[in-house]
Amino acid sequence: MLYNVVDIQKILPHRYPFLLVDRITSLKEGEYIEGYKNISISEPVFQGHFPDHPIYPGVMIIEGMAQTGGVLAFKSMDTSSQEEIENKVVYFMSIDKAKFRSPVTPGDQLVYKIKVIKHKGAVWQLDALAYVDDKIVAQAELKAMIVDK
């Protein structure tokens, strides 16, 4: 384990119920990151999606991948202080080639594997994959930018 949820909250501004990554398990600055979210029936989204057939929404999977990519971008920055990180935020710019291959349900561990396609200045282009039990359940190309708050 590299970063637990408390560490992640020092990097990302997201909080419950919209912090969608529980742990970072692997990271190589400027190249890749791996993390996960444990999907529980107690997630607020399951009250409406769907009460008798709970399926974790694809948009939440995409957001979880984006948040994991945000951790990668922040940890790859040339910063000398936590204060510099606290004065920045990651803006989601685009989602391309999104595909959902299999439903994610309560009890699953959703593993995010994100690789850098391109990084120029403040803009990051990422190849994002989400797995459950080593099976790809979702994928997308994401673009984000780190900006001042």
C-alpha cells in the first residue's frame, strides 16, 4: 500500500460520498498508477441504481478512474510543499473511447489501472482500465488538466 484513503484526501479535494478511490497500491511518477475501490451495498448510489438489482453506475467507474489519474498527476508534479498541491485542482477535460464490458456489483473490488499516454505542461492524457477479478469491466481515454484553484 502506498496511500490509504486518508493520504488520498490530502491529495484530492473529493470527500464522501464522491471520493471514489480507497487505496493506491502502485505508482510510478509520470507513467502509471494502480488503485482500487471496494464496492459496498452501503454506497448511496444503490438506493436508486437499482434497488432490486444493484449495479454500480458506469459514470462512477469513469470518475473513479479519473480520480486515480488525478493522484498520479499530482504525485508527478514538481512541487516542494503540500501547500502547492492544496492550491491546485484537477479538471476533467474529456472522455473518449469509453466502454463498459461487464456490470460491477456490491462485493466487487474495482481495480483501476491508469497509464500516461501523453503529458504536456498541465495536461494529462490517460489510458484508463477498470478490472474486477482480473477481468476488464470498463475502459476509457481520459484527459485532465491541473490548474490553480
